[in-house]
Amino acid sequence: MRLRLRSTASLLLLLVMCAGTHADTMRNSTNMAPSANDYPAKPVRIIEPFGAGGGPDLLARALAPKLSELWRQPVTVENIPGAGATAGPAQVAKSPGDGYTLLINTNAQAYSAAILKDLPYDPLKDFIPVIPLTRQPYVLVAGKAAGVTTVAELIAAAKAKPGELKFGSTGIGTGTHIGIEKFNQAAGLKALHVPPLPSDSNADTIANAIAGRFAYYLVPISLALPHIRDGTLVALGVSTARRSTLLPEVPTIAEAGVAGFDFPIWYGIWAPAGTPTGVVDKLSKDIARVLAGPELRDWIAKHGGEPISMTQPEFVRFVQSESDGAARLIKAAGIKP
């Protein structure tokens, strides 16, 4: 009888211990799960894929200290250029979906899904669009060696030698590539694409334009401006429907003869797939709050941009629509993915 009581008592003690261990495990698991209430609880990093000094890099570095101030956590910017601006997104795609590694990118994030089929990630499925940041014009430029000073002269030179004139880009499927393909289609041109080397950054592509390795190139104004001012690049036209405040004397491409042409560069923030909805929502609202502040609004205007106002679900639909539009353009241009 005494033995049976001891066995029963031992069993009850074991059950109590197991229950306590289970409760501790559940509590710890809950504490480890990302929560919008205490996010961010540690430093956040923003990955930038084009290299130092480009539009996304400058914008990320303007945004980071404001987010750090709001969150009371360090926010750092890390440049990971290369592989045609896909090395950075590849790094973010394999990061934990917890909101602590983010991607700042251009419209290239949407366009690459339509043309690059051998990426180590899916630009749409492996990311969650968080918030758009700003839009601004590209500028169509030519190196001095090209011998053209207007859009009309460029079109005439390309039509005189169909399929021979070369154009550059920062990578296949980037905005600089898709935008030129759109320009070529609208102007009725046949030209040869010279993509960058896998290790090339924005600065390398500009250096190639100046060196005459290709005749023309669509580039963010902030990157081209010093070279336009020193005369090593010639500004032919800006890519949006309105002129840029940074280059008020340069006509739009539409004004220069390609009717209806409008192709802005836009920037946004993405998080890895699997990031909790609450964290994505907090990111979207907090970044929108910071962007609405007078300092960042002035900074964006000074750099020739304008804010984009969208909710997070609207941005998701916008990215998909931009990818679909790029796919149609690529098909019409006969570009093989």
C-alpha cells in the first residue's frame, strides 16, 4: 500500500514538473516571437543594392537617423552592390522575416521579377512591399563621344545605324534598363544593350558612359548632375511628364519629340517574406510618419523628388501592377528573360 502511494506521489510530482516546463517553454517561445508592440527591440539594418552615393543610398541615410530617433534603436545602412543590383536583395531574401533586415530598392525590385528568371530569390514572393518613399525623374544622357546633344539627334543617329548604337544600364531588369527599352520602343529605335559587369556599381556605369563604351543611358539625376555640370555627360531630356527642378533648362523627353513619354524612378522599402503583419503595419506607419516630417520633406524636394502617398496594401498592388507592365514591355521588345 505504502509503495503504491509513493508511486502515485511520484507521478503527480512528475506531471507538475512537466506542466511547469511546458509553461516556461510556451512563455519563452511567445517572448521570442516578433511583436509589433515591442518592435524594434534591437538594431535595424537597411540593405541598399546599388552602392554608395546613389539615390537609394542617399535616401536611406537620410531616413535612418529619423527612424533611429523615433524607435530609440540604431538603424544602419549597408551597401551590397553587384550582380546587376541583385546581390543586396538576395541577402535580404535569406534573412529572417522579423523586421530587422529591410531592403530599400527602386522600381528594379518590381521589374526584375518580369525579366530575370535565374535569380536565387523571387522578387515578388520572397518580399513584402512595406511602403513607397518617393518618385523623381531619370535623365537621359549621352557621353561626349556619342556626338549628340538632343533627343532628336540621338534618334537620328540610332535610326541611321539600326541595331548598332549601344545603350547602358545598371543591370538587366532595372529601371535604367526597362526605361530605355520603353524609350526605344516609343521612338522606334533598334539598339544594342550593354549590361554592366556583375561587380559594377552605379559609379562604374557612369564611368563607362563617360568613357564612350555606350552612347546613351538613363540615370537618376542625383548621380548624373556633377558630370552634367562638368561637361562629361550631356543631358538630353528628363523622363517624367514635368521638368525637374534640378535641371529646369533640360526638356522632358516628351517635349523633345517622344510624345507621351513618362517614366519616373521610384523608391520603396521591402521586408523579407514571413515578416509578421503587425510588424509590417508598424513599419509602414512609422516610416510614413518620418517621411511627413518637415526635414525629410525638404530633403526630398531638394533632391528633385516628391513623396508617394499609399497605404501598405495599395503599395502591394502597385508593385504587382508595375511588374505586370514591365512584363508586357519586355514581351513587346522581344527581350528573352
